[in-house]
Amino acid sequence: MKVLVPVKRVIDYNVKIRVNSEKSAVETNNVKMSMNPFDEIAVEEAVRLKEAGLVDEIIIVSIGNKGVQETIRTAFAMGGDRGIHIFNENNTEPLVVAKILKDIVINEKTDLVIMGKQAIDDDANQTGQMLAALLDWPQGTFASKIELNNKELNIIREIDGGLETLNIKLPCIITTDLRLNEPRYASLPNIMKAKKKEIIEILIADTGIDFKNRLEVLKVEEPPVRVGGRKVENVDELINVLKNEVGVI
């Protein structure tokens, strides 16, 4: 069985985000980049399924500039088998990503897609659901536990009221939550082996998909600096502040 794991290169979660001087985007020059944390969890889960003898091959896919090949090789060092790099210098919106992944799933004849529930840069949480709709496949989102048995999966997912258990059949789409697993650290031998694994590079223009962005970023600004609170003497003063200064009542 083949598993497809899309991964995204994002600003490392430990880095303090800064807006660039043009206020058109966040600053990425000379900033540490890494694999999206939810995607790391997806790679780890695919590797565990392979180690259990339930998966034969793990295909890693990433869309972006040349730098994403480093992210793909990070996934190789964790246990991925081969990679596909869709080259695009610009931002790729979730619907375009889903359309590209749909074609790869069909061409590679994959049975299962495991992906992070969202990327920490845009927090869109859309691609997995869009891909499931385009393929007309069942989906299990926000998975905190996965059990694969023959051609069926039992998925435990976190919802507002507690935990929900889904039983879905392959082929399907899974999006991963934080509590699904803890990604491993790649060993030095695996890091060296990752350098030799195959990455196929495809220009996004050659996919035949309309990759024009539908959204335009008008301006990016830092959130306003929080000011300290103050004590009020009584309820009347509190009401006066809320009504005349804050304007919430």
C-alpha cells in the first residue's frame, strides 16, 4: 500500500515572527525554516504504519521554492521513501495545493493520504478537506489515534464534546492532530541515506492546473501592543469606563 504525505516548509515555530519593511508579508530572509509541526506528525504516523508492515511505500510531496527539498529530505531521514517537489516561487493557495495533490494521488495510485490538519503559517485548515471533496474520498480530520485493519481505519478525533470514533474505508484522507504521536529525531545514518533518495522536480506550470492566486494581501501589520490594566474603585466607575472609554456597552 502506498501512502502520500504532503509536507510544508514554514518559519520554525520557535522564531519570533516579524513583518517586513514593506508590510506586505512576514519576514523570511535569514529566518530559520523547518517542516510544519503537524506535517511532522503525519510523516511519523506513516513511518509507524510502514514499520508495522501495513504500508509498502511513503511518498513525500512538497510545493515551493528550492528550499523545500531540504524539508523533503528531513522527511526522508524520518523514513520517507521518495519525494515529489512541485516548484513554485510564489505562495500556493490551499485549493491549488488540493488540486495538485489530487492528480498526484491518481497518478501514483495511492491508497491513503496522511497530512497535517493545518500549517502554522496561514492556519487555513482547508487542504485536507478540499482534497477529500475533489477525490470524493472519506476523511478523518483532527485524528488523535489511528488503527489500520485491512482496508478499514478506526480514527479517534477530538471534538468539542470529547472524543469521536470514526470507521472509514480505504482509500481515504487523514489529517493529524498534535496528540497523535511524537515525531522521532532522525538518526545520523538515516540523514546520510536521505541525501541519496530520489526527488522528482516538476514545475507548477507543467501540472496543467490554474495556479493563479484568488486572494490578494493588502497589508500585513503587527498586532497592537497590549497595554496594562488598571483598577477601578467601584462598579459605577467600571460601567463608566466600559461605556465611555472602551465603548463595549
